[in-house]
Amino acid sequence: MGEARVDRSPEGQLGGALPAFFTPSLDYGTYNFRADLPTDGTWALKFLARIPGEAQPIVGSVTFKVVGRIVTDKPPGRRP
């Protein structure tokens, strides 16, 4: 995979794209990604894939909804 980002364009919010990173998967044809999303809502994962042997990259987009994020005030670390 190539470049990837997430944004709130499905909800009409333009600009403010955040980086997304593809992570390894053990299942053939399955792609995982990771992104730090600050709020619930409808997001779009937009990516550019460069295919070996193809002159032009492929552009794709997947819309998904984030509901019920767990937000903590404390950074991860040791418990008292």
C-alpha cells in the first residue's frame, strides 16, 4: 500500500486530514489500518496504492463509523 489518511469528509468537514498507517495482516486479502481518531463520527479512509507493473496508482476510499471510543485522562503506564 502507499499513502493513507483519514478525514471527516463524509460529514461535510473538509480539510484536517490525519495520517493513517496500514498494519500487517495474517489473512490474505485483508488490510488493517491504524489511525488516532479524536472523535466519534463518520470518517473516510482514503488511500493510494501503487501496483507493481502499473503506470498509474489506484485511488480508493472506505467510509466507516466510530462509536463509543474509550477516552482516558491518564496516559498509559503503571497502575498505582
